Amino acid sequence: MRVLECLSINPGVFIGRAKLIRCRKYHIEKTQIVEEERESELELLLSAIDLVESDIQNYLDQYQISETDKDIIRIHQLILRDPEVLALLEHELKEKSSSAPQAVLNAFNQIVQQFRELDNDFFAQRAVDYKDVAHRLLGSLLGDTGEDYSAWEPDQIAIVQEISPSQVTNFASFNIPAYCSERGAYNSHASILTRAMNITALSAIPQLLELVEEDETLIIDALNSRLIISPDEATLNQYRELLEKYDRQQEELKGAAGQSARTLSGRRIKLMCNIELPQEIDRILELKADGIGLFRTEFLYMGKKHLPTEEEQYQIYTGIAKKMAPHPVTIRTFDLGGDKLTHLIPSPREENPYLGCRGIRFSLAHKEVFKTQIRAILRASTDSNIKVMFPMINDSEDFLKARAIVLECMKELDGKGETYDTDIDLGVMIEVPSAALCAEELAHVCDFFSIGTNDLVQYTLAVDRNNENLSSQYIQHHPAVINLIRFSINAARKNSIPVSVCGEMASIDEYVPLLIGLGINELSINPTACFRVKNIISHCDDTLDSVIKKLPETITLPEIETLVFKTLAPYYQI
Ligand code: PEP
Ligand code: MG
């Protein structure tokens, strides 16, 4: 039995057998053509493009997925009709006398290579889309229909090197329940579709295709980001029980969705959700969450060819706020820079982007982009419960600069006779140690805090949150982090402003009792964790508060580990 730590793309548990899908190696028999063949080869290429395009259209017509998810798939149609791509293909055919399939291979390799050289996450993901289109075209030209999923058994798990959006749509069409991939990022197009289609998935597993054998038994534990290869009988039984319990729990908890989250002692905990994309809102409504505690708006940039206009943003914000009413929607202004580089606003390359022009710094440096967003949010706040939150705030100076822009936008809207919530709450993310250490002064000027533990841990411990090799050192319960959280809670309390936690810590079972015991009354979590977290909250009581309140500030890491993983275990191991 081997256990591998991986990246969970969509939570869930699945037990099944491995089915390896190796990278396709296309064999092109005829690579060169003579002059007389150019026209017919071009015809072949154009009809392959038509065919692939209509395949994509059939899929779009057939499947009931949200418009935003469809947009991800439509990107492939745009690539197929991109004049620059077509020019490259024609150049290959006419100038280099390549056959149609060879032209596809050369042209797309060239594009993919250019994206790779940019050494940036966003473009690396675009490269996957182009590779995917190339595979579709080659498949069509060479009569290779690809993997025949119709013969797959229901317990088979796809094992792939790199997952592409078209593969995800294929999996969904053939009810393939789970996959594992060597490469993949949480926010890639393929991963977003995976979550939309609710396929259990793990990624970032180096050398997966060498580590796993055909038909080997696997346990995908995408609740704990673990892949278990050839589990022993005891582990298998343990997971079978867990799976049964998990399914039962999901059913029971669905029934309890309408009830609000309360501890055993009756303390009301606001349980809100984090969203990245507007179409997630319907699911949040089903979960009957107490609002949106974090809307990561930078994802509005994804797959777009132009910056989202004020009107486009207004429509999205107002749509979400109206659906969520009367519950609040906390819109975080664009958190661009760092790992969220945007292709739409060219910026100089930075040696150290995480310590560079990101979050509020980026917005203050691109004032017009920032103001467009603020005006859209303000307009949407008319008759809605919208709050604004700024990312990567260091201190009250940062906040006051951001607030000045909001005031400037309010004046502009006044001039145009537009309405907005004049009392709109403006809050900050506490996600860098300086903000936590300056929490007292920040609490004097802003309306609320939301603790972003993902970055707070990264910046406090100086451990890159995306570095797989440092994952054992990315310790979310580290005493330094806990003390900064306590510091922020105390400052918020003293100044009577609300404080929530919106980082991943709030969605992790083990940390829920700790956060509740530290005095947090609002959590904003990953929607998939909603039922579980609500259940854990209902098992927390006053004894928990008294255990945690007595924690000395000098607590050590082993002491916190004993507290979280032993003393508090009965609260979440339910
Ligand atoms: C965080 O840093 O905890 C957070 C919620 O923001 P993001 O994960 O988008 O950086
Ligand atoms: Mg953050």
C-alpha cells in the first residue's frame, strides 16, 4: 500500500480500479506534400476544423451546464477560428509543404512552446487548451476516435498525465466518476469543469503513470487530498465505511440544510460560502448558506478577450446580490498579481510576484481598472446587501487609499444621478502579518475583517502556498498563525466590528472547533464543505470555548498539535 499526498480538485471519496490513459502519440504517415496537393490538403484541414467545431457545438447543445462553464468550452471554438492560428496552419501547408496533420502538429507545437516560454501559470493553462484543440484536430484528420469510454466499467478511475477540458467533458458524457492526473492546477479550465460536473478528482501527482498499474485498486480520498494505491484490507474496509457514512451524511445533512448553524450551546455561527464564478450561486442557494463571505472577482477575467466592463460587472454583481438577498454578498476587489497574473493588463515581469504588485497594490496602480470595478459594485449595492473587501491590505494607510477611491467613485455616480448604498460596509482581508499586527488601528477605520488564512500562513511562515515540496511546512495551525488570528479577533471585538475566516482553514474539519473556540462567529467556506462544517459546529459547545480561551500566548507547536488533533478530535470526528 502506498499513500500519496496530492491536490484535491473536487472533494469526495471513490474506490475503484485504475485505467491508464497514456498520452496519444499520433503516427503521421505522410508528412510532406507536393504543390498539386495543397488545395486538397487545405480542404481536408478546413473540413476537420468544421467537424471538430460542430462536435463541440453538439456537446454544448446537449449538456445542461451553466453559461460560464459553456464559455470555457467555447474557447476551443474560438481557437479553431482564430485567424492567427489559421494563418499559421496555411503557412505550414503552403510554405513548408506540410501535410494537413503535420501542419496541425507543427503549428500548435509552436504556439504551445511560446506559451510555455512565458513561464506563467495563466499561459501554461492556455497551452493546455491549444494542445487539446490540436488533439481533436489530429484525431479527426487521422481517423483516430480516441479512447472508447463506452466500454468502461463504472468502477474505473481514469489515470492521465494532464487533464484537458475536452477530456473532462468526455468523462461527464460517459459517467466516468473519478480521475487522477500527474499535472493540474486547481483553477485550470479543466478543474473548474471537473467541479461543475462533480467528478471526484486528484491532481499534482508526479510520475503517476509509472506509480500506478492497470487495474490496480485505488482509493481517491479527495477530502484529505490523498491517493491510496493498492490499499490493504483494513484500509479498504475503513474507506468503505467512510464512504457509506459520507453518503449517508450528505443525505441527512441535505435534509438539515434549511436549519441555521448553531453550536450545542446555542451560539449562532454565520456559515457563508466562498465563490469564484457567478454560476456557483445556484448551488449556494440550495445549501441555504448565510451569504457569500468571499467572492473572488479576479476570476471574471478568465477566458475573456477584454477587460470586463462596468456594465458587465454590474450585471454580475447585481444578479448575485439579488439572488442571495437578504443575505450579504462580500465582493473582494480584484486580487490580481501573484499567482493570478492577468493577460489583459500587461505588467512588468517581477522577480518575486508574491511580494510584488498584487492585491490592493495592483488595484491602486491601475486606478481606472479599480474604479470601473468599484463603480459597478456601488451601483449593484442599491437595494442589495453588498459589502466590499480589499485584499492584501498591510495597514490603515492602504485601507484609507482604497476607501478614498470608493469615495471618488461615489461622487462620480452622484454626478450621473446613479444610486448606491451610501452606507456600504468596507472591510479588509487580514492575510499578511502586518495587517494582523496593525489590526487595532485597522479596526478603527474599517467595517469588518475577514481572515484569509491561505496567504496569512504563507506570509507568516515564509512558505510558498503552491510549493508541493514545502507542503509539510505549510502549517496552518502554527502558533505564529494562531496568535495573529487571536490578535485580529481581539482587535475586532474591542472595536465592535465583525470578523470572519474565509481562508481554507475554515473548511477543514480539524480547524473548525479551534476557530469557533477562538471566538469566530462567521465562517466563509468552500461550498463542498458546507454540510460537514455545519455538522461539526452543531457538536461544538461551551466547554470547547473554555479549553481554547485558556491557551497561553507562548503555546508551542507540539502543544497546539495535541490540542487540535487529540483534545479537539471528538468535536470533529463525528
Ligand atoms: C486567503 O488568502 O486566505 C484567501 C481567502 O484569498 P485567496 O485564497 O484568494 O488568496
Ligand atoms: Mg489571499
